[in-house]
Amino acid sequence: QVQLVESGGGLVQAGSSLRLSCIDSRRTFSSANMAWFRQAPGKEREFVAGIDWDGSVIKYQDSVKGRFTISRDNAVSTVWLQMDSLKPEDTGVYYCAGMRAYRPLSSTLGPSHSSEYDYWGQGTEVTVSS
């Protein structure tokens, strides 16, 4: 059974930083496109950042550009989300998501479409106080 396990969330003040981690149990992780989504209280889940299998294609939601950085290390089956200059509006549950292995991004609707992801973590909560 595939498992995506997130960690690194917490309660921080505005302007602080957090680093989220997601460990993927798949042996095919190195061939899978990955992403981070988030869901704020009372709102729908939204795309935050996506990275293709080898890190050559990276996309961000406009509101996090310049503040968040997604990265991965295929040797340890991990994807990270470095979050700097956090704002109260960044508050929410952050989810790691993975596509099935060997799917070229060109064959999908794009990294921001949650329907393209087959595997999801349980989420890690981020709360940013003002």
C-alpha cells in the first residue's frame, strides 16, 4: 500500500519559516510527479506547488511565488516545501500528492489539477498567527 507521510507543520508567527517534508513509500517515486496542496478552514483544497519527476519543471500558485520553494531528492524518496515569510493566509492543512509513476506532465491537465493525483498524504497542519 502506497503511503505518503507529511511532517513539519506547526504554529508560527507571521514572517516565520517552516519546512514541510513528505516521504513516499513507492519504489517508483523517482519517476513520479509530485505536488503540495493546501486547504484552509471552510475553503476548497488548492494547489500550492508542483515538481515533475526530475525537478526540471516546477510550478507555483501565484500567491506563494518568491516565498515558497518545492524540491525533491529521489535518493531518499522525499519532497519538501520550504515556506518563508509566512502570512496568516497561508494557514491550512497541507497535503502531499503524487501522480502515478511514468506519467509525463504533457499527458495530464497540469500539475495544479488535483484530479491528476492518485496518492495523497494525511496532511500536516500549518497555522500562522498575525
